[in-house]
Amino acid sequence: MKNLDESRKTLDQIDSQIVDLLENRMKISKEIGIYKLNNNLNTEDSSREDKIIKKLENKIDPEFKNSIRPIYSEIFSESKKIITKVKNENFKYGLIGEDLSHSKSKEIHELFEKYNYNLKNLKKSDVESFFENKNFLGINVTIPYKEISMKYLNEVDGLAKEIGAVNTIVNRAGKLIGYNTDYFGLDYSLNHYGINIKDKKVLILGSGGASKMVQKLAKDKGATSVIVISRSGENNYERLDKYKDYNILINTTPIGMYPYNMECKVDLARFQALESVIDLIYNPLNTKLILDAKRLGLKTMSGLLMLVVQAFFAGELFLDEKLDKSLIEKVYLNLKKDMQNIVFVGMPSAGKTTMAKLLSEKSNREFFDTDKLIEEREGKISEIFKNKGEKYFREVESKILKEVSKKTGVVIATGGGTPLKEVNRDLILQNSIVIYLDRDLKNLETEGRPLSKNLNNLKQMYEDRHKIYEDISHIRIKVIEDKEKNLEKILEEIKNYENFSN
């Protein structure tokens, strides 16, 4: 009996250790669930679970191998229940949509410093149960649920009812009430950008929930004509010439939105009476449509300010209280600053890589060097020029730039010839403050640089490129041959530009 008692005592000790470890495991699962929820990450990964089980089966004595799967399947099942509970407990305020991987709504709402806000990717098959459960206090709604959400509501605000779409839903003691704060976001933004719709002919691209809101506002503001362009139907993209005398064009479609940057279905040059172009997209900060409009000297408005304003008014509805309106500008400027890239252009060996790297360290931003990225994929630049020619190099350069320029909040050093192509200039300008480093020719290096082998080449290159660098840049820095002083000057000019441009 002594051996049996000792064995049982040992088992009790092991069981106690297992319970402690199991408790720790569940606590960590809960922490992971909260982290994934806050960062809009997938909380279920069955392939990872299977890998863990197989790994553990390989560690245990083969005699007991078959016990691993049922035990750990049950552990994973209980972990999922904990994560589901975490989701329900933490999703008091948030955004629902089909794909929210690039949404800025969490950042915006939490800058109001009034409540936690989370993102919830919702499958169409789960929409009904989500609204039946009512496990939230206030939510925003985006593509594709702005219209279909209405059928689950107990009440719809008069304005939202007229529009036929909601973007904000508040739970008042189990009663779901729908609103449309996009309307107020657009109205505020139009005033901010000095765009007047009264007595104008307005052309709207897209026919979804956002389009319905724009149609309502345009009519309320006194537009003389409002035409909606859709992919099919009488008013489509093939018949845009019918409306070339229209004054204001507003894009409500996702065409040109990240990750499909630079897509555009409209040639603005065809519109003879166009005054203003509005794009409700906010990522990128400047779509191809907006860049084309700026090139034509038209008034423009992107969607970032509207996004902040509609969130502000949604927050007031969530809390049933008035918020300080100064928050709008504060949040907008913070978000815009965080999203903008800083891109360096200039002659070969102007110091773009050096200064970009120093700036990235100083500002805690990720750093990318397009020439280095090219060499990582294709080998030395001098060898590319020698073996495959400049045309091939420029194609690779554009491909690399297309990838890296989609990022936000980073520092990018470009090659000397990168801005020569118009497509590259658009890629650079879509998200960036552009800094032109203008370094004295006598200080430029020529060794190992295929196109600037001597001073005569450099002088001609500078003549050919200087105007392009100037035209694309927001800031021009006459380079000082002192890195730290140069960095101070760059930081000062960025600050001045941000204050002026905002």
C-alpha cells in the first residue's frame, strides 16, 4: 500500500502541476485573443493546431501517442470558447465589414480617448446572428453591409432612411437604431476644402451605399443635376462623354483603393467644365484620380478628413454626448502625418540613402532604399546596365517602386532617375511628402555610377533632371556637407511644410 499511496501522491502533484500549466495556457490564449482582436488578426488557425499536435505526438513515448490528439483537441476547443467570449466582451464599440485589414477606424476612434474600439470581419452568413445577439453598444458599418444592415434595425433615423443606408448603429437598451454620419462627414469636408455644390452639375461614380449618401447631400445642397455612373445600366463608363459639361465628379467606388493603387477608369481631360474632383478613398491619400485632377489644376478632396468627421459624429451617438470639435483637426492631422511617407529624390550620390536612413532612425519609421531592393533581386545595378540595359533596369525600378510606395508612414530613398517617368512620379506622390536633396555637383561621386561617369555627364544630367526634381518635390534642401546639420534642416522643413499644408 505504501507504493500505491506514494504513486497516488505523485499523481496528485502532477495533476496540480497540469492544472497550473493549463491555467497559464488559457490565460495566454486569452491574451493572444485580445491582441488579435485589437489588431484585426484571424483568431482561428486549424493548420497551426494540427502542427502542434503532430509535434507533441513525436515527443511522447509511442505507447501514449494516441492520447495527445483527444486531449489537445479539447484544449483547443476550450481556448476557442475563451477567445469567443473575449470577442464578445471586448466588442462594445467597433466596425463591421467584410474585409477590414487596412481600416484606420480603430486608430481614429481611440484618438478620441473615450472608448476602446475594435474591428470585426464579418461573413455574410454571420450578419443575421450578429444583429440578433446585439452584443455591442455602438458600431460603424462599412462595405458591404451599409444597406443590408437596415433590415435588422428597430429604428432608422430620418436622414438615414432617406439615404437608404446606415453607417452607424447604436444599441439603446436592446433597441438598435441606425444613423448615417457619412453625410455630415462629407458636408464638413466640402466646406473645409471650399467646394460648393450649389448650382453645379454633379457626376457620381458608383451606386452603392456611399453613393446614395452623396446623392442625397448633392440634392440637399442645390446641385442642378445629379447623375450616377455604374458599371451597367444606361449611365455607364462607356457613355461618360454625355456628361463632359459636368462641374463636379465624385468617386464612391473602391476603384484605386489600396491594394489596387493607381487604378482609374476616368479620363478627366474629357470633361471640359470640370472644377472639382472628390474621391472618398483615403488609402492612398491621393488616388490616381486625385493626382490627375491636381495635374489639371482642379480643386480636389480625398476621403481622410471625411473618415475622421464621420467617426467623430458616430462617437457622439455612441456616447450620447457632445465631443470637443477641436478633436476633428487634431485627429485628422495626427492620422495624416502617420500615414504620409517621406520620399527623397535627387541626383545620384546626393545623399538620399544616408539622409533617409538617419531620418528613419530619428522618426522611428521603417526605411526602404529602392536601389538596394533592386540589387537584392537582380544583382548590382552596374551589372544590370551592362548586361540588360537601362530599359530593363527602369522596368524593374518601377516595379519595386510600385510595391514600396503603397506603404504608409515609411521613409524611402529613390534612385536618381526614378522620378523621370510620369508613372513613377504618381507612385511617389500618392502617399508622400517629397524632399529634393540638391547637392553641389562637385561633391557628387561618379565611381560605379553608370550614367554619371564624369563631370560633363553630371552637368548634363543635372540640367535634364533639375526641373523634374523641383516639380515633384514639396521641400527642396540645399545639401550641407554635415549630416547632422542637414538632418536638422530637413526636420525643420518637414515641420514647416506640415504646418503650412494643413
